Amino acid sequence: MKIKKSELYFYELLRDFLHKYLIIQRKFTEATVKNYTDSLDQYRQYLRSQKDIAFDIVGFYCFTKEMVYDFCIWLRDSESKSINTINLRLSAIKSFLRYCSEEDATLSELYLKVRSVRRFKGKTDPKLEYLRPEQLESIFSWPDTATRNGRRNQYFMIHAYETGGRIEELVNMRLEDIIRNGASVQIRLHGKGNKTRYNPLPVEVLPHLDAYLNEFHPGRNNQDYLFYTIHNGQHTRMAPRTVNSFLASYAKELHKIDPSFPEGLHCHVFRHSIGMAMFKAGIPLPYIKDFLGHSSIDSTSIYAHADNETMAAALRSVDQEALPIKDSDGNVVSYPEKKWKGKEEYLLHFCGLD
């Protein structure tokens, strides 16, 4: 007997995909689930604004190969989205339809057709978002430390930078993840793929840590979240959106005073900032990889892309090498040997071709 499907069938599958499949079965992080949710919600907005299809009449007929492809073109040409963003949205739609086809074989043909939409190719922006030392100093000193939330937010930013933690790692951290060994402290971070790493906390940060713990954790319950919000008198896990909300607010205020400060700020920028600081300090990429918990050195190599400041310094050093040597009367007596002359390896490295 053929089972009659509910009028809410599409919405039920969408709900189960976002709130059961991704979270319970796949055990994706909150940030990853948000990416899927944002992608499907943007497609919903596209259907409303460009196709005049309200959400209450959306169904699988809206997920044809042609409509999904048109959505990607709209993102590229009308919304000026990056290639990475377009492919992220496309991947989320494909994943949703794959899940639906596994739940209902009659949807397999729809999924297979959309799956044939190829990933977009093109130039991506390799620029890395990070804060310079003076910008870090500004943001660390910006919270109103006369308030409890201001003191909490200030230490959160310091902790995020010094540990290089992802936002999910930070908000999931408990007091038991602070490991003391004499005068030294290590921070245990539970990363992607259920991997654990231990990063040392610099000694100059310890007074800030102790001050935070004394105020926010006087009882020292090891199972308590390091960073928390209070609901009904209970300490609950701080939501990532709470973090990004106060960061965005601080950045907006600082940008008004100093237009060079990025107007938008999210937690991952602190992670990029410590990674870039380590790279500029000469720390080898494999060490940075382990510190940040990257699964591949390819993810870490983005810090090797020279930023404008580093590039300018390199050019100044080359120009200095080319200056002639003069005597006390200002007469040229010799020209220094060029480091690059006859050395192909040096030129390849300088141009980034090695």
C-alpha cells in the first residue's frame, strides 16, 4: 500500500537534516551546522527574492539542476560572492539532497542531477585576516573592565589569542583542561576529529588567568565551563554567537576611531593572528601546524604568503644591498655583490616560485 506523505514532508526532511542528521549522526560542530543552515537559508532567500517563491510553498520542485545552478550564478554575478562561498553553498545543497535521497529513493534522480553541477573554479583571495600587534593591544584594552562582562570578555580574547583555539574548542573548555605543572600551565584543547592537543600558556598570561579564575571560579569546580553564561542561576556553555556578538561590537566601535581597524571581527581572527605572529617570529610551519591543530601542513602554509608589511621589508633589504659603497667624500668606491646574481634558487625563493 502506498503511504501518503505529509504536506510537511519537505520541511520534515529539512528539519531532520539540520537538527538530527548533522548533529546526532554526523556529530558536526555547531559552527559546521551553522554553515549548512546559512547555505540553505540563503537559497530560501534567493527563491523568495528572485523567483517569488515564498517559503511556505517551497518544495523539492525548487531544487532542480537548473535552479541550483542559477542560484550559484546569482551569488557570483549579483552578490559578488567568492568562489569559496559559492562552492560552500552548493556543497550544502548537494548534501541535503543526498540525505533526502537516502531517506526516500524517489528523490534519487533529483539528487543525481544536482550532483552533476560542478564546483566553480576561479581566483580566490588568499589574504589572511589577522590583527597586527598594535591592533591586538587596542582590542585587548577596549572592554570596560569596570564591568563583570567586560573583564570576562577581555580575558576571553587574551585566551583565544594565546592558545590559538577554535571557537568551539574555547567555549567547550572546562577547568579540568587547565593543567598545572609547578609554575607552568598547559591548556588542553579538544579539536576537530576528536583530536586533543596541549598548548603551553605563556608565563606572562598567568596573572590574567589567575585573576579570571579567582573572580569567575572561586569554587574551582573542574567540570565547570571555563567561559560561561548564567541561566536560571546555573553556569551554562557560552554560545559562539555570544562571543562573535561582543567581538563585532568592539570592532565596530574601534573602527569609528581608527578606520584601519577591521570593521568586522570574529573569533577566528585571533587564531590567525597568533599563527601569523609565530610565522613572523621564525617558528617552523610544522610547529605552527601542531599548535593550531591543523590536520595538514597545507592549511598552515597560508601563513607563508607574504603580507604587505613583510613584502615591503624584503624589498627594502634588497634595495639596501644594491646601494653603492662610498668613501668619506661621497665618492663611489665599489658596488656590493648582489645576493641574487648567478643564484637561481635565491630568485625563485624571492619570487615565490620555489
